[in-house]
Amino acid sequence: MPTSSLLYNRVKMELRFDASDLLAHLERASVSDFDEAPFGIVQMFPDGVVSGYNTFESRLSGLSPGTVKGRNFFVDVAPCTNNYMVAQKFEDSPELDETVDYVFTFRMRPMRVQLRLMKSAAAGHQYLLVTPKA
């Protein structure tokens, strides 16, 4: 089996919403690997511009990756997250790994979710992960 397939299979198995080392796995994975995750992944540059948006998140939000990539997540894509509970935490924290119960309200009927906000000074991206909540 080619090395890239081994890496892909290893990354695919490790993409769990609650994994303690998830940030390191996300940074090693390709954006196409994100589509295998059973939760939404929004990959952003430190300025909030979206660089990756997986299929799961696209289904939750109703927004296609093509319309989201290159836009500021907090201003253009999901302004309901432009507050102290989400956007401000990314701005204030050089290191961040926090889970937040949240309700998305923009462009949809209210949806209860759990967000995981992840960021490291050493990482090239920051991540907002989304999983629906019953």
C-alpha cells in the first residue's frame, strides 16, 4: 500500500471530535481528509478567513465550500459567531482548546450544537469544529 494511503487511513481514524491530539491531526491532514470526519470542520487562517470547510459542515449550514472559502467566517459566513463566546476567544487566546454549547441562528432555524474551538501559536490555522446536539 502506498505511504499516502497509510497516512490517509491513519488520519481518517483519528479525526474524532473529542480526541485530545486532534489539533495536531488536523494540521497534518489535507482539506480533503476533513470530509471523512463525522463532524463539521471549519479551518481558518488566524484572521478568520476560511481555508477549509468540510462536507459535514456544508450539510449542517446549507452553504457550499466554494461559497465559504476565502471569506471571513465571523463576518461573512456566520456572523452569529462574531461575539465574545466564539470570535473573541480566538482573538484573545494564542492557545485555545475549548468546547462550548452553542445555538446557530444565522440563515437557519436555531440549531443546538457543540463547538470545539482550537488554536495553537505553532499551528498555521485555527479550527472551529461543530457537532449537532440533541
